[in-house]
Amino acid sequence: MFSPKYIITNKILINIGRIEAAKEVIENAPLVPFYEKKFQSDAVARTVHHGTHIEGNELNLDQTKRILEGEAVIAHDRDIQEVINYRNVMLLLDELADKRGGYDLEMLTEIHRLTVDKIIPEEKSGYFRKTQVIVKEEGTGKVVFNPPSWDKVESLLGEFIDWLNRANTRAIHSILKAGIVHYILVSIHPFVEGNGRTARAFASLILLRDKYDIKKFFALEEHFDQDPGSYYQAFAETDKIAGNVFERDLTRWLEYFTEVVAVELTKIKESVRKLSIDSKIKGKIGEQIALSERQMKLMEYISENASAPMQELKNVLTMVSEDTVLRDLNDLMDKGIIKKEGRTKAARYEVAK
């Protein structure tokens, strides 16, 4: 019976503390950027791009965004298909997050089927591997990863799913649970191809079902892709521990994984904090307010300078007309976020108290 082995070290505790602090700020800030449309879709684009790029996809972020928006891009068919597939996986995760009941192997195979759609033969898409695979170091031919034999895959996954559905597993912190899922699925290597993307997607599903997706503002794949050396090193250091997949101590991997989440969420927290002018605002307006990108810039300037006249605010948004700036300011006043002191040209805008 699978029961993950790990120690809650000081490093993991510190990382979880940073994550919880960031989560609190993001979910309770009185003012947030216009995430529902722009920032959230940008997070999806970064997830899709970096999630495929780390596996060798040659498209850049701009090309990925254009494909997701339905534009034509000149590139290899496989690269384009991988991007389309991973976007479809993101949509599937939303559906699976709302599915009643526990986890099952069909969820895993559904994710894999979409991940490799039109990339590998249909008979291998969404089906567990029936051959042994090994990963060798390029150039030297040295074996760096030797997953379990194919005939053990289904039984290992069965034990793994049983663990996920246990009552005591629900008590494990969502980030730790997602980290364990990430490592175990990559290590079992259930499929002939697409294991990394499938494992990362299933780990994201854990966070979604646990309501720990932090408004879907972050893209862990970006961090993995920007520093793949650390990503694979964390795997390698855990892989070399004696014993089979279920016997390894996952402490080192979880230290790495929780640090990645902490770093990514802290970035978002700082962006949100710039707009968290006064905790009293939330009590006044009663809910989070989504600001446009222009309004974000205006609020940051006003809060940093205590107040600002129209002449200065026009310089904050140099690419738009004075009428547009005025409309944005009037909208902020209508929402009770800022107020105007004075009626002449010397009038100043400041945060409403």
C-alpha cells in the first residue's frame, strides 16, 4: 500500500508559509488587476507555452498566444499541434475539477489522450505503455532514468489512485499533495510519450479540486522551463535514492517543488500588493474590484504619491487622450476607490478613505 515518505523540513515549512501568505494577499486584496480576462488568459498562455517548450517545442510565447487566439503561424505541424493539445488539456482540467467523486485512472488517460492527440499513434494515445523505456544522457548514452517495467505500471497506478482517494490523504496540504503527484507520475512513466505534460497537468488538477488554484493566476511550468537544470536535478537527486518508486524519500523533491510555488506566488502577490492601498477599501466597496491595465497604472501612481493632479496623471498614460484618462478616473471614483479634492485645474486625486 502506497504511503509517501517525506519529512516536513524547516525549508518546506518556510515555503508553505510564503505560499499561504501570498494566497491570503491575492484572495483578499481589495483591488486586483483585470485578471478575469487579461491576466488569467496570459497565465494560460504561459502554462501552455512553457509546458510544451520544456519538452522541446520550438514555438516562442508570442507564437503560442497567436495560435491560442486562432491566428495562423508558420511553424512545424507538431509544435502547433502540441500547443493546441495542451490548451485543450487546460479546458479538460476545468471539467474534471467539477466532476463528482474521487480520482480514477480514466482521468489520467483522458489527460494523456488530449496531450498527445494527433502526435503519436492512436493505439498509444490514452493507453499505458506495453514496452520498457529508458532515458539516456545525450552524447554519453548513460542511462539517467529507468522507470518501472511496463507490466507493473497499472498496479502501481492503482495503488497511487487508492492513496489519492483515502480520507487521510485529504488532510495533506494541497501543495504537498500536488508535488507528490507530480513526482510519482513522472517516475512511473505510464505512457510511451507525453509523461511530463500529463504529470504536470494532473498535479494542477489536484490544486483545482482542492480549491487551491489561487484564482488560476500562476503558471508553474514557466519556472520549470526557465530553469530546467534545477527541475531535472531535483528529480535526479530523488531518483537515485535506493528502492522502488514508492519507497523513495520525497523530501528533497518537495523542498524544490514548494519553493517553486512560493517564488511564483510571491511574484503575483507583489503585483497585487501594489494595488492594495488600504484594507479599509475592501470593507467600503464590499468586494474585490478588477481594474484595467490603465487603471492599475493610475492607482499605483496615486498611491505612491499620496495624491496627484490631472497633469501628472496624463503623463502616466502618454499613449491615450486626456478624455480617456478622465473616463478611467471617473470610473474609479464611481467605484468609491478614489476621490477628487478641489474643483479647479489644481484639483488632485487621492485614495478614498
